[in-house]
Amino acid sequence: MKKFILIFAAIVVIAILLITLDYMDKESQIKVRVSMEGSFFKDAEFIQKKDGQVKLQLSSKEAFMSDDGKLMDMKYLTMFFPEKEFTVKSQRGFYYPESGDLILTDGIEGLSKDYRVYGTEAYWSAKDKTLYSEKPLKVVSSKFSIEGSSGKASADLIELKKGVVAIVYSKK
């Protein structure tokens, strides 16, 4: 009788084990929703694409998402535009994830292979794909140096306004 119970128990354990393994092998769809509101991120990166092409890479050493999820306070951020090989760095910025707009503050520096842009405050409009500033800007290259009290920059044009001072270096 003891052998019968022992054999029966072993069969039950093996059956349970086989059922469990069979269940685990089947793929089950689990939906996971992660809330970013009120979160802190280190080395965060956001990528904006259009038609499968990367248009903008936005990265930050530290990012804090607001409690309502509508504003991200970023520190030591970098914007990279692959199509124009243009990088904008800033010590601080405020990113609006819904619109893609960004306010840059503190030590703004734009870098390309031909020139550098310096400023203290700027606004990136994702809709216009244009960087605007009502604060002084300076554009420097090996051929010129231009300063203005305000301006804007897009993929094809940098325009400085109000009190523009330009120095053009001659070829020697």
C-alpha cells in the first residue's frame, strides 16, 4: 500500500511539473505600463524620428520629469541633428515631451564643422525646426565672427538681429 501511495504521489508531482513547464513554454502577452511622472533619469536619451530617419537625438546627464509628465528639467544636455552634423550643448534645459519643444539656458554652445554658436538662452521649436533667442548670440568661424542681440537658426540659415557686429577675416 505504501508503494502504491508513493508511486501515485510521484506521478502527481511529475504531472504538476509537466503542466507547469508546458504553461511556462507558452508565450503570454503581458502589458506593462510605466509611468514616468515624477521620475529621475540618469544618462537619458530621447530620439525623434520621421519616416524611419533620426532627425534629433536629445541626451541629458540628469533629467527630472514633472509630476504631471508635461515638463522635463534636464541638466548637461546635448541635441544632435544628424542630417546637418550640428550639435547644441547646454548646461540646463526644459523639454516638453508632447510638443518636442525645448528651452535652453546656461552656457549654450552650438558646434558644426565650420562654425560655433554661443548664447545664454534659446528656445527650440520642434514644429518650425528653428532655434530662437531674444538674448545675445555669437557665431564664430575661422573666417568671421558675428554678434547680435537676438536671432534664430534653422538647418539652412542663421539670422542675427539688433545691434549686429561682424568681423570678417581676410584671406592671406
